[in-house]
Amino acid sequence: MSDLGTAPPLAEPEQPEPYEPEEPGGLRALASRFRGGDLGVLPVVAGLVVIWTVMQSLNSVFLSSTNLVNLTLECAPVGVIALGVGLMLLVGQIDLSVGSLSGLAAALTAILFVDQGLSPWLAVPAAVVTAAVIGWLYAQVFNRLGVPSFVITLAGLLGFLGVQLWVLGSKGAINLPYDSGLVTFAQLDFLPQWLSYALAVVAAGWLFATGYLRAGARRRAGLPAASLRGLLLRSVVLLVGLGAAVGYLGQTRGVGWMFVLFLALVLATHYVLARTKFGKSIYAVGGNVEAARRAGINVKAVYTSMFVLCTTLAAIGGVLAAARLAAANQSTGGGDVNLNAIAAAVIGGTSLFGGRGNAFAALLGIVVIQSISSGLTLLNLDSSFRYMVTGAVLLLAVALDAVARRSRASHGRA
């Protein structure tokens, strides 16, 4: 019997290294997101830093407290309109009539308040409800007849501009009483300094509390979560930043209530988009409408909601613009209001392809646009340069979005 020998013992399989998921918000995770095409707000913030640096070097008044207070007040009306445009873009649609609707809402408010003698508490809601009904009618045409939103709202742009001119009639302009609550709210009402600091503390505390609760929920589900140190760090950074901003703006008039209203609308919209089932439905419809329909989402209801919210916010922005100027006239909502609102949403990071963006896009985008406008005005340059610079920034933002979208697709994150 031949000796076959003893087989050598099998080597133990090499045990893989235990998987340690990256913390959300860590440097490695951040670098990974950038490589995958998720640029976040970095391009907008970097662009804003460049714009502010250039404008300050050309005119030392630009970053003065007085000019920045005016800048915040100028951001609010168009920023509110841009917030609605951003919601439409999230579902892959667009509203080209926001400028005309804002002008119509301003005209209706002025007529009801000044000519008809109604209280502003009745005049403003009447104008806003009118715009909401118009948005509902848009949605019916879109959902039932299948007419593209571009065509519907382009018709609305022309039609409601005509209604605005007809409503104002031969007067052409209606001045709002300077001592009325509307005008004082938009021009003269500012937060007490102590309240501004208190709101900064509340904002930082809210950021930490929501982050802590979310991290706890993710850990219980076995998912990676932010560390306590990271949560504290970002909350402290926010508190220091807001405190410094409040202190600097407080050197002149401080933070206007109209700007606070704009911020409140941004935060409310962000909460709905990021923390509610309805917000997830919006992103789902914008990302892939057919997949959303098969998942049981009422796509038509989502579209209807976006049309109504967009026109409602356009009306609020128009009323704020009229209050800021203490008048409603034939040019209210005209000029570059429409284009600036759309440009602000896109420049701020909302994708034209739908499904990507957030509420803060309107805030960042309108700050960029108004910074360009304010800086060029201080340099005594006419509006032609503002149009050219804003157009170049808009093209750059869309190009970055297209490149990032291709990168996300190549990494399987589209």
C-alpha cells in the first residue's frame, strides 16, 4: 500500500477588516461626496467670497454695516419668489409667471387697501389667495390636459401682466401710506439687539438638538451617525457666525423683520423638504416621476401643491416689494424680477433637471445676485454690467450642475 502522504493543513481564511462606516460630515465622507459629484453649497459659498472680496477691494463701502443691512432688505422680496421657483424646479417644472403674479398681487393689495379702504390684514390675504387659486388653475391645466408648465406659465406671464395693467387702470401707480404697518414693516421695523442674539442662540440650539436626535435614531438603526463632538462643533460655529453677523449689522439698524420673515419661510420649507413624507415625495417626483407613481405617490397632488406654493410665494414676494417701495405701479414685478428669481434658485444649487436642491438655494442665490447688483451700483456702473455678470454667473452655475450630474451618474449616484 503506497503512502500518499499527509495533506498539509488548510490555511485559515484571512479575516476581513471590520467595516467602519464613515461618519456623515467627516472629512473622508465629504471628500467622497465631492468626488461623486455632490458639491453641495461649496461652489456658491466660494463664489460669494470671491464676489465680496472683489467688490470690497473696488469700494470699501460694500462690506459696511449700512450697506449689508440694505442688502438683506433687498434680498427678501425676490428671495421669497425664488423660494417658490425652487420648489417648482425640484419636481422638474418651472413657473415663468412669478414676476407677473407678484406685480398683480402688489396691485390688488394697493387697490384693496388704499382705494377700497380695507385693512391690510384683509387686503394682503385676498391678494395671496387669488395667486393660490391661479396656481391651482395652472395645475389643473397641467394635470388634466398635459400642457407643459413652460407654456402654461408663459401664457400666465403675458395674461396676468395685462390684468395688472387693467387693474391699475389710468392711475398707473398707487402709493401706500408711509405710516401704514405694511410700509413700516418693510422699511423701518428692526429686531431689538437682544432678540437678535436670542434668536441666534435658539438657531444654534435647534441645530444641535435636531442633529442629536437624528444621530440617535441612526445609531439605533445600525447606521453611521455624526459624533457628539461634531454636532457641538457645527452648532458653536453657527452660533459664533450668527452672533458676529448680528453684532456687525447692529452697528447701524440691525436685522430687519422682513428679512427674518424670509428666513422663517426658508427654514419652514427646509423642514418640510428634509423631515416630512411630503418632502420625500417631492424629491421622488423630481427624480423619476414614473418610479414615484409606481411607488404609490399621488404625483398629481404633488404637482398641484408645487404650483400653488409657487404662486403663493410669488404673491407674498410682490406684496413685500410694494411695501419696500411704498407703492405699487405698472412696473412692479416687471423688469428683471422674473429672471432674477429663477436665476437665484439655480445659482443657489437647485438643479434644472429636478430632484436635487434645497430651500437654502433661494437664500444663497439671491444673496449672490443682490451682492452683484449692490456692488455694481456702488461703482456707479449701469444695469448693463449687472445683466452681463449675472448671466455669466448663471451659466457657470448650470455648467457646474451639468458636470456634477454626469459625475454622479458615473459613480452610480444619479
